[in-house]
Amino acid sequence: MKMTRLDKIALTSAVSGAVFNVFLFGIGATLDQAHAGPLFYLRALAAVLQAAAFDLVAIATVSGMYHGRRSAWSMLTAVTAALVSILIALDVAGVWSQPWLHAANALIVLVFTLHLLAPAKTDRVRQIRAVVRRLCVVVRQERATTDHIAAQLRQALERVRQLENQPRQIEAQDVVVIGEKQYSLRQLSTTLDIPATTLRRRLADTST
């Protein structure tokens, strides 16, 4: 994953403070001596860059995490940038004097660089989760279909049992020959007012 323009701007701003301190050290000067002349202008420029550095680092880190660059250094960078910004605010307000904060720029550069070195995580885990969710949906649908078929089979079985318990209906083609005429069992049952099953049983008894 390449560095974005925001990453480059944030890193440049964070480096400016550390570079200025090292520059003063190299020429044998201190911050107290950078109140006038060229050193003052360099100090002012570094101060402007440092003023935006901590917020830019935090924003760039969160943006990188959103786009997949996530590691333990990412969270550490965001927390460190916010914490240093808070401590500087306390120092400026005179609540808690902390001269060591001049070294905070180097710390921010270190953790932010380690965050930038973290490889971007692929979407493989997200894709696997999506596949698993789809499979779960398919399984639930198949289970619902199976339950529906089972319910229909149970209803059909119950219907068969009910039909087995009912007396057998007379078929239309069943006929009885009386004399030279043929009568259907249904017709005789209606004429004689005898249940069809009883009539069938009586005819069977007389035939034997």
C-alpha cells in the first residue's frame, strides 16, 4: 500500500520539529538563542508545521486504518498523537510544565513510520465471512424447504389414515343382477335406503 498525499504531508510536518531540534544541536545553539535573526524564522516555520503535525498524523492514521492499513502501531500512533497534543496544551496553559515535549516529535515520527510500514490487510477475511453468511442463508432456506415438505408428507399420511378408517365407498361400476336387470349398488342403496356397506355385506353373505 503506497503512501497517500495526506501521509506524506503528515510525516513531513511531524519530521520538521525533530529536524529543527537536531539542526540547533548541530550548530551548537539552543531554543533560547532562536529568538531573533534567521534562527527565529526557521523556528517559526518549524512551529507552524508542528502545529498541524499532531492532528495531521492522527487524521492520516485513522484514514489509513479505514483503508485497510491496520496494526498495533496504528492505534499506538493515534493515541500517542492525541496524548502529546493534550500534554502540549497543558504546558502552554501553564498547568503542567513539561520541557521534555520537545522530544515528542521524534516519538511521533517513529510510531507513525511504523504505522506506515504495516502492510494493508486484504479483504480475504471479509470475503470468507460473506461466503459463510451466504452458506448460512442457503442452509436455512433448505431447512425451511425440508420442514415444509415434511409437513406436507405428514398431512398426506394423516389423510391416508383417515381414509383407511372410513368405510369404502361403492364404485360406480359395481352392479347387481336381479332377474334380467342390472342395478348399480349405488342405485340399490338409494332405493332400499340401506347403507352401501351394509348392502355390499348382505350381498356377499347371500353369494356364499
